[in-house]
Amino acid sequence: MVGTIEANGYAIKSIISLLFYDFIEQLQNKKKRMTEKQKKFWLEVLNA
Amino acid sequence: MAYNPFMANTITFLKNHQRFAWKVRIVTAHTYLEKLVSTSDEQVKKVLILRITEELISSTEDLAMWIGATQTRSNPTKAYGDVWEYMLLGSATNRQIVEILKDIARVKTANGLIKKLHLAPIEKIASVANMSREDIQNILSKILEAVKASQSNRTVRRGVLLRFHNKVKHGMMVQDYGHELFIRDLMLGKNGRKKNRNLYLDLDTEKAEKNGGDN
């Protein structure tokens, strides 16, 4: 049997990190329908 | 992706999961392992080996669910508005879980995995994360390795480990055979005939340590 509980746990943690980076990237590059104030709010939430 | 007030809750959930819940199975398995190597009680050892194997199989399901949630988020439905809702409401049969894992396991490169997960390109992720392209590629490669191993674990010998997992959680399927544990599995064929598929689990501390990842 190959594979470990630890590897799966770290893979999940990494997926969540990638999701955050993706959210931030989208926020930084989102041009429409978001004011600077809204963008600032979301970046603060993500970076808190 | 819609940025609405509920998403702040989702981000809180994700942050919390990243701080705490992701390691629940790891801490559980390590705690079992510590006891496993320190106890001289054979029956306690057997119980712990059963539980570690159960955690291993459950962890493959966790991984598949996170992949499913990550893929679904870019195309939210009424049922699954975001990642958190998918994790709360989502359920998948073994066949669906294996399909999710197989689909990802077919991927050959880090770039391919990024596309499958519907994430921004590696360069953009690396820039936001303040990491190198190689760092992000390494992270993706590790995810890919875990997925491939999980797919193997769930499909080996026609899913014997999964069936084992389902039986073990209802402990009456397990019998103590001295130097090993016997798990009787019974399958009903399409022709209505019953077929025994028995599984024996050795009292192997080394294997249990490998499953936990403490090696």
C-alpha cells in the first residue's frame, strides 16, 4: 500500500493555499463591478 | 466568482481549515501510532491498526472532496454556491470519488493540474504568493502524488480497502485471529450469488507507521 494520511492532509492544506492565492489574484485583476473600497475590503479579509 | 458578503464566511472557514481541520486525521493517526509502538497489549495494537487504516481511506475521500469543491467553485450552482457549501452539502459515491481522483491522476504536469483545478496560471499564483515558479510547481507535484496514491488506494484489488473501511467502521465485521485480523466481506453478484472476499490485516507496526506518514 502506498500513500499516507500525512500526504493527503498536506495536499488539502496546499489546495486551500492555492485557492487563497487564486482569490487574491482575481481580486487584484478584477476590473469591473468592484470599487476600490470593495477591493480593499476583500484584500484585507484575505490577508487578515 | 461572485464576491458577496457570504464569501467572507467562506474565507473564514477556509482559513480555519488551513489552521486546524486539515491536520485532524494526521494528529489522530500519529496519536494512534504513539500508542501502537508503546503498548504491549496485542488487542490494543490491533484496534489501533484498524483505526489507522480507516483514517487512511477516509483521508482519500477528504482529498477527493476538496478537489471537487475546488473545481466546482468556478462554476457555482444553486446547490453549491461556493467551496464551503460544497463541503457542507456535497456527497459523493465511491464511484464519483474514484472518478474525481482518476481524472486528476491522469494529469502529467503541474500546469495541467492548475488547469484541472481552474486556478490562475502558475506565474500569477507565484507572483501573488511571493514564491518562485518552481515552488508552486513543487506544491502541485506533491498534490498530484497524493492524488495518484489515493486513487491507487481506493481502487486496488477492486476497491478492497474501501470495502474494508466500510466494514471496519461497523466493528462486528472484524474478527481477531491471533496474529492477524480477519475481515469478512460478502459481495452480491449480478447473478444474485454471494461471493466471499476476505481480507486479513497483519499486526504490522511498520506498515501502520508508513500509512501515517511518520517515516
